[in-house]
Amino acid sequence: MYFGLETTLGLFLLAAALIALRLRNLLAAAVTLSVFSFISALIYLVMGAVDVAFTEAVVGAGITGVLFIVVLFHTSRRSVD
Amino acid sequence: MTTSSRNPILITASRLLAPFIQLFALYVIFHGHYGPGGGFQGGAMLAASVLLLRLSVGAERSELKFRKSWGTPVGALGALIFAGTGLLTLLLGGRFLEYHYLPLPDLSRAELHSAGILLIEVGVGLAVMAVLVGIYDDIMEGPGGD
């Protein structure tokens, strides 16, 4: 029904995942993972699963992002590998 | 996090934003059985508002909102509300979480179901909020704590 919208969001999702993998700055990678979570929440919303989308937006983008950033305070900012 | 240079724009914005996040989280918890949402999502949003204050204004000031030592007790209280509701219906002759056995007078069967689900969601919300904030505090404390 929303095939074009789903395809576009899927491409954005893939782009966010690849950028998060390629980035050397770990803070930017954590923020890009939050972007990934928001896009997947939008995909759930388009597919009609409002409750799942809500949970993904709150937990995936909010809490997980905060926890990643907090862990980064205790380690170095840049990846070495 | 231990630096004293905090951005005033960041502090003002997050202090303005946090009460509205909490209000919406309460709406999500209490409206959970009519629409999307519920105890888990609302509790996670409450935790997100506390974590926003923890990150922006610092641990000392944000402890006025939710103390570090409250994590485990409030989480246990939420779990106790959930389990207590279920066990109360069990004691009063029903099965676990069979809401229409709840001892609330002058309520029909459907209203008792609504009230029981509300109790469950308040319990789940409290537990989720306290545990998520507790995880954050434990990570910030670093290794070597209790």
C-alpha cells in the first residue's frame, strides 16, 4: 500500500546502518544508531504496528542512545581498529 | 561529565523540556489501555526525562528529582504492585491477575478490569523507570562500586 514510502525508509535505514559501521568517531556512531532506531520506528509505523513503533522510538532512540553515550564517557572517543 | 562548564542554553532547554516529557509519560501510562502505549513505554519515557536532567544539569542537581539510592527500592515497589495485584486476586478466589476479584466496591466487572490494568501499568511504569535510571547510575559510578 505504501510501497514507495517503505522502500525509501528502507534505503535510509540501510544508509544509517552503513554510516554507523564506517564511522571512526564513536559518539557520532552512537547518534547514527539513534537515527537508525528512529527510521525503523517509522517503518513499524507505516506497517501499522503503532505500539512497536512507540517502544522502538522510546527505548531504541532514547534509552539506548543515552547508555551508549554514558559508556563513551568511560572509554576513548575514537575507535582504534 | 565532571567539568564545571555547563552550557546555560542546554540547562534551560532541558529543564523546560523535562516536565512536559514527564506529563506525556503519565498520559501514556494512564491512557495505555485505550491507545498505544502502556506501562513499559511510559516508564521508559519517565526514565528518559530523568536521564536528560542527569546528563544536562549534573548528578547533584538532578538528584532532587530522583535520588540515586531510590533505584532499587522503587523498582522493587513497582514489581510488588504488579505481583501484589495478581496475588490479591489469587487470595480472593480468582486466578492470577483475574481482575474482577479485586476488592473494590461498587464497580462493575468491566470497570474492575480497567482498574486492575491501571494498577498493573502503574507498577510496571515505576519498575521500568527506576531500573533504567539505576542502570545509568551504576554505569556512571564505574567499576569498583558495590
